[in-house]
Amino acid sequence: MKAASRAQAPGGLRLLKLFAAAALLGALQWLGDTIVEHTGWPVSGSVLGLLMLLALLCLRGGVPDSLETVTAPLLRHLMLLLIPSVAAVSLYVGLLSRHAGVFILTAVVATLLTVGVTAWTLQRLLRRRQP
Amino acid sequence: MIATLAWPLCTLAAYALAVGLYRRSGHHLLCLPVLTGTALVVALLLLSGTDYPVYAQATQALRWLAGPAVIALAVPLYRQAALLRRLALPLLGALLAGGLTAVLATLGLAWAVGAPREVALSLAPKSATMPIAMAAAERAGGVPALAAMAVVATGVLGTLLCAPLLRRLRIEDERVSAFTLGLAAHAIGVARVLQTRPETVAFAALAMSLNGVATAVVVAVVTRWL
């Protein structure tokens, strides 16, 4: 039933809804950035935006099709969007080589410790819950 | 003028090639599209003699989209909300353990090898997503650029090391590995989960967002003590 009514929705309306969903994401990003700028909270605007969208979805009680359509390609190609920022690595070769030792040490050892401790703790706690 | 069109297209082409290679390699970790795609882009920058700021300016729109993409993670998170709420206590316990380990182990190691305070503080928030880590390092008195590099190294290494380490620890639960990737390797780990085990991505997204906030708080508190 629901699928049938969706198929009958006029193309213009659907396009408008998609546009509204994209605008919502943009607005949340702007709102998050603005809040961070004014409060100086050490969190990024996009994480605040994530929390706000989560709150909105909980209030609404469901994910609208238009939002689903807009977010799916963003999530699927997250790595593409990260490439331009990661390429900044080429800027800091000098800074990096000066502190290469401690950089590599913490990158390998602290990361291994973090992965190990997180996984071990979660596994333990989950198992205690479901024996 | 041409650059503003050419560089986003080059980035897209590099990404398309990287994804093709990743598929062909059977999703091998060393062929992770962020790694190979970035390598291609950096090679193109070097070959054409383009400075990074020029490239960054040209790809502004792509970089900006990463923000809404992080916001979009609310959708899978919401879908799994009931499940996550049921497991709230174990997940929060793991967050506390992992988040503290990431910051304190980094500071401890940096202190042990006698790294300057500003370097140690730049590396401390490296398990958080890049914007959070850069902000946290700057507020603590570190170098944001160094923080950004540490974030990339941690994301890549965390994603590379997670599967072999968990195999060694005999942990096979997909939820555990997704949560661990999100916590330790932020957006790069989440992107990996999205590509390999999309059904567990809520765990990774939850871990990334919670640890982003937790890292900022822990770094701020620890800095006050130091």
C-alpha cells in the first residue's frame, strides 16, 4: 500500500522533498558550526549535527524516504570525501620527520593498545550479559 | 579557474580507480581507497607542481561534504537505536576503557621517550575524528597540523591492525570489531565497516561519535592536570 502511494507521488513533490532533506543536512552542519563557534566547545560541528539529527529522528519516529535517498550516497562514498583532507599530509613532511620517532611509536603502540583494550572490554561485558 | 574544476574531477577519478583496485584485490586492507586514492592525488600534486593550499581551495566543496556525511551517520544509528540501548552498559564500559587508553597511552609513551609537551598534546587526541582532534589539540596547546597527521596515521593503522589483533585475541563478534574500529580509527574505520559489514555500522558510528566527545573531554581534563 505504502509503496503504491509512493510510486504515485508526483515527481516535482519528490524532488522538493529530496531538496528539503539535503537542505536539512546543510542547515544542521551550519547550526553545529555556529554553536561550536559561539560556545568554544571542543567538539566538531558535524558531531553536534549528528546528535541533533538523531534527536529529530527520535522525535519524528522514523527515517523519511527522502532523507534515506540523500544520505545513502554520502555514507557509501565517505572515503572519497576524506581524500582531500588526508592529502594535507604532503604539507607537513618536515614537521613529521622532526618528531618521527614518537609519532611512529604512539601511532603503532597506542593504537594497538586502544584496539586491544576496547575489543577485550566490550567482548567481556557482552558475554557477561548473554552467557 | 581550470583548477577549481580539474582537481575535484582528478580526486573523483583517483577515487574511482582506488575503488576499482580495492574490489579487484578482494577488499584487501592495503588497497583501502583512502590510502591508494590519497597516494594518487599526492602523486598528481607533485607531478603537476601544485601546492596543497591550491588543491585544498579547489576541493573545498568535497571537503565540506564530509561534514554532512558525518551527520548522515545519524540514520544508521537511529535504525539500531533499540539494539544499542539494550547494550548501553557494555558499550559505555568499552567506550570509557578505550577512550581513556587512547589518550593516556599516547601521553604516557610520549612522556617516556621525552617528547616535548606540545608534541605529546598534539598526538593525544589522535583517535578522534579529524575536526575534533584538531580543535582539542589546539585548545590544549598542541599543534593542530601534527594532530591531523596523527589522526590519519591512527585511522589507517587502526583499520589495518584491528582484524589481525582481534583474530589473535580470538574475538569473532562482528559488533565488537565494528565498535572497536569506530572508536580507535574514527571515520576511516567507519568507512571500512560500511564497505565490509554495513549491517553493523551503527556500532562503529556510535563508537566514533561517542569517542569524539569523550576524547575532547579527557584531553581537556588531562591538560588541566599536567
